[in-house]
Amino acid sequence: MTAATVTTPSSPHVMNTYGRLPIALSHGQGCRVWDVNGKEYLDALGGIAVNTLGHNHPQLVPALQDQLTKLIHTSNYYHIPLQEDLAKLLVERSGMSNVFFCSTGLEANEAALKLARKFGHDKGIERPEVVVYEKAFHGRSIATLSATGNPKVQAGFGPLVEGFIRVPVNNIAALKAATEGNPNVVAVFFEAIQGEGGVNPMHMDYLRDVRALCDQRDWLLMIDEVQCGMGRTGKWFAHQWAGIKPDVMPLAKGLGSGVPVGAVVVGPKAATIFQPGNHGSTFGGNPLSMRAGVETIRIMEAEGLLANAEKVGAHLKAGLEAALKAEIANGGVKEVRGQGLMMGVDLSKPCGALVQRAADAGLLISVTADSVVRLVPPLILSVAEADEIVAILAPLIAAFLKETA
Ligand SMILES: *Cc1c(COP(=O)(O)O)cnc(C)c1O
């Protein structure tokens, strides 16, 4: 293709809220996508941990086409049987008890925060406070950006919502000290593996200690699994590796394999806090989105995608560690971390430039927390595709570290 025929996309009428790459994608198949100029990419970003089943999945697409001809949307004025179907699937897989449906991650987290506040009010706590974490990301509404532990997300949007206490991750002593003698605490709220914050896992011991503390103090344990949930780590939900259950679990991203679906799954302690009139969402739980969620879970099970995420994720991690051995030894790469197909390569310096370089080389990735290359591909990724990610990415990282040394 000659340079003259290559289209560089622009969006003059769309509000300028994203630092976009000069790429417009036109279609995809499996873990591959093609741009409007016909260039092929291996998709290691999966729409930011959204495209669970990859692109143009042969079972998902016909199911959605079937649903389009029946009902796209009704209203929560009526029962929506597909909501009950998806709720049952989520309840069985989480061991929890009930579900509220919405459309996005921040909306799920807003519902969680409202649950925490009403849990407090129901107990006579007038000014409930929620413990949140450094480097957390919970969304971009006013309440969820207030819960987020990133000054860049908050800058320009004050006054922030009050009622949050911030603590460092994986430090039970700090959590106890920050809440000592405070009768207004109602909940502890965190991601089992921080996504936007740089792929930072909560330690298994810490998860168990926080669960015990929440039981002791009658707090809600609220685990944001919007990014790390839905099979990404090799279990349905990342906290399940620690053998615990939260009281409140927001979900979104991978739940509809690309169709917007959000959910708040709750256990018995939070199941009856909301009563009719307390909360709602016009689009939440509509038939199209519910069908996407139901089919996503069924297809994941039929194809063994939890086991695949665990196996291919471990292979990817080992491959990256082997290919980046020299860079790990000399400190250019601090760590390859994560679980299943949620992987971060933590570099010693800001590396946002790698995103374009990887795209040029035919690989879609992201860089988060300035210096962490994040890989959250579709859960259908094969071992061969994982090898391809390593073969493209590792030399790019090595070259970048060398030239910026
Ligand atoms: C992406 C994300 C959100 C926000 O989800 P949106 O759908 O963009 O509102 C919230 N929490 C976590 C952990 C996320 O990764």
C-alpha cells in the first residue's frame, strides 16, 4: 500500500477526552483486529479487559443477532427473565446471593458506595466512611473519582465527595491504625488486583485478614472486580484465590464480552439494603445486555476459558521473564506480575512511547501508571499467540530501555 492511500483518522466533532493513537480499527476475528488501512494487529489489550471472547465469536454473534430480533430493551417496570438467568449464573459462580444490573464499571461502583452508605444509615451512622486505597481506580463519576487514589483523575473536579479514608495496599496494620476508634467506618473497598494503578495484586493473606477484620467490626467487604473478575485470573473472581467472599462485588468490563454490562453482586449482608425506590438504572439489565452476559458465561465454560486463562497466562509470564532476563537482572524491568491473563511489566521508567511502537509492530497493548505495560488480552488467547506477544514485545522493551538509558 502506498503512503498516499493510508488514512490517518481524526475526529473533529468528538470531544477531546482521550489521548488516542492514530489508528481506527475496522474489524476483528479471534484475537486479531485490522485497521481501516488493512494493517493487522494481535490484540493484547482486548478493549481494556472487555473482549473476553475476542472478536466475531462464532457463538456469541448469532446469539446477539437472535436477541436483536426479539427485544433489545424494555424497562425495569417489568420482569426481565434474562436478568434472572444471568443473576443465577453469577450467584452460583460467586457463592453470593443477589445481583443488581447496570451498564458500566463506575455505575456498579456507585451502587456499591450507595449500598455502603445506606448500610451505615440503617445502623444509625449519619456520616458513614469507606476505606479506599492508594493507587485505586474505581471510575470517573464524582463519587468514584473521589474513591480513586490517583490525583491526575481527580485534578480539576473538586470538591471531592467526602467520607473516604485512604490507606496503602497490603498493610493490615495501616488499615487498623487508620480506622482505630472510628465508629463511622462502614466498608472497605478495593480491587483484588489493581488495574489502572499498575497491575498490583492484593496479597492472599491480606485479603483474608481484611475479611476477618470486616467480620469483627461489622463492615462490608467490597471488592471491585470490574477489571480482574470474570475469569481473567483463571478463577471466576480474583478474590477466590484467597478462599474468601466479599459482601459486595462490582463487575463490568469482561461480563458482556463487549456489550456494556455492569453488575453488583452481593452476599446476604448486603442483599436487602436497597428497597424499591433506592436505586435504579434505565439501561441496566436490558435484554440485549443480559443475553450477552449469559452467552459469555456459557461460552466461557463450554470452551474452558478459565483454565485457558490460567495456563496461557502462566506461559505468557514465563515467556516474558525468560525473554527479558537481562533487563530484569539489570533493573530495567522491575517485575513481571499479575495472574492469568492480567499481566503487568513494570519498567524502571515511564514508557508510554511503547504503545505506538507496539502498534507499529502489529501488537495492541496499553501502558498504565506511567511505567507498566499492561496485557489484558481476550481469554481465548492461545499459547502460540502468547509466544507472539513475547516475540514482539520483549525486543521493543529491551530496545526502549537501551536507548533511554
Ligand atoms: C475500568 C474500571 C472501572 C470503571 O469502569 P467504566 O466502565 O469505565 O466506568 C472501575 N473499576 C475498575 C477496577 C476498573 O478497571
